[in-house]
Amino acid sequence: MNVPRILAAAALLAVPVAARAEGASGLYSAVTLTSDYRFQGASNSEDHAAVQGNVHYFRPDGWYAGLFASQVDFNDPGHTTYELDFYGGRNLEFEGGRTEVKLQVMRSIFPDNATFGPTYDFWTFQAGARRRFGKLTAGGLAAFVPEGSYRSGKVWRIEAQADYALTPRLTLKALAGDQWGGRGHTRAYWSLGPSFTWKALTLEARYVGTDRTRANCGFSPKICGPEVTASVTYALPLVLF
């Protein structure tokens, strides 16, 4: 079984910068259909499609909180079917927003998990930064899990990412990361692909991979094998307060 880990930070990037610049609080929400719920190179849905949702509240002083939800399929005895990630933190901006620093804490739970033994639930603490260089936005993060799913021990992770705006609507996104610690957590992973936005819709494609072998992925190529994934996200109207 692949141990699930998700950081629901994408909502920060989707919130219009103009809304934060107006000094208003707001609520952003979106619904996504993805061909495979991949995170850190591995599948959390057994190579099946998944429906996901995100509700994100932000304040003009940079504080934010939100909820990410997704279907999952671990092929586990407990028949776990969904994941909820409650997160909150603060986004700090410098140089007129060109540089951003984000501090975040998240609690991931799997309410319908009935697998015998320790819980899947865990905490994640994260610090990240990004900077805009014209059409290029580059950044990285470091994350720490004090106790991984199923009491698998401490887990550390570092990640780097870069987005290049080919046009106002088309962006090429690249990501690479490394995770270590715990039992069954260690792996390097990467993804590369375009993202196209049209009105409230965002279409994305990714080539996703990891260095994990079939042996440490339950001998299933569906979990860790390289794959091209596709997703479509619909952003609901932004609500300002």
C-alpha cells in the first residue's frame, strides 16, 4: 500500500493576486477531476480517476486556512475511500509580492479507514518560498511529519519547482523532490507538463515518475510506474468579504 501524503497548497496560487491586493478576505473553492491521484510520484488511487475539492479562506494579512478532499484507493483491507486535509498557515510577501514565504501546518485524516492497527492519520509541518523572475517562478519547500501513517516514524521531504509562463494562459510546470525516513517512505519523484487556463477552467497534463521499484510498491506498476496524468479543475466564483 502506498502511504498517502498530500499538501493542499495549490489554492494559494489560484487565488487572484488582485483580490489580496484589495485588502479583502476571501473564499476560494474549486473542484477537480483527475485521471489518477498522484502525489510524490506514487498513486493514491490505484491508477483510477478521482474527484477532488478544495475550499480555501484567506485574509489580507496573509493568514489562511482550508480543506482539501479527495477520493483514494489503497487496495487496503479497510477499504479506505477518501481523504480530508485540514490546513492553515501564513503567507508572507516581500518586494511587492515578487518573493513569498509560506509557513503551514496540516492534519490529514481518513475517516472511513477500518484497517486493523494504528491510524493512517498524520500531521505535516511545512516551510516554503518562491520568487518570480519575469515569466519564471521558482521555489522550494521543506516538510516534516513527526509520525507517518501507520506509525511509520519520522519523515522528511524537500522539493523544488519551477513554472514558466509561455503565454498568459499556458504555463509549463516542473517539480522534483526527495523524501526519506520512516518505513516505505523513501523515494525521489518528479513531474513535468503544461497547464492551460481558460476562464474558470484549468486543464493540466503531467508526466509523473518515481525511483521506487515494483518490489517496494507492492509489486504493482499501477502505484509507482511512470505515467501521464490529466486533470480538469473548475474554479467557483471568488467570494470577497
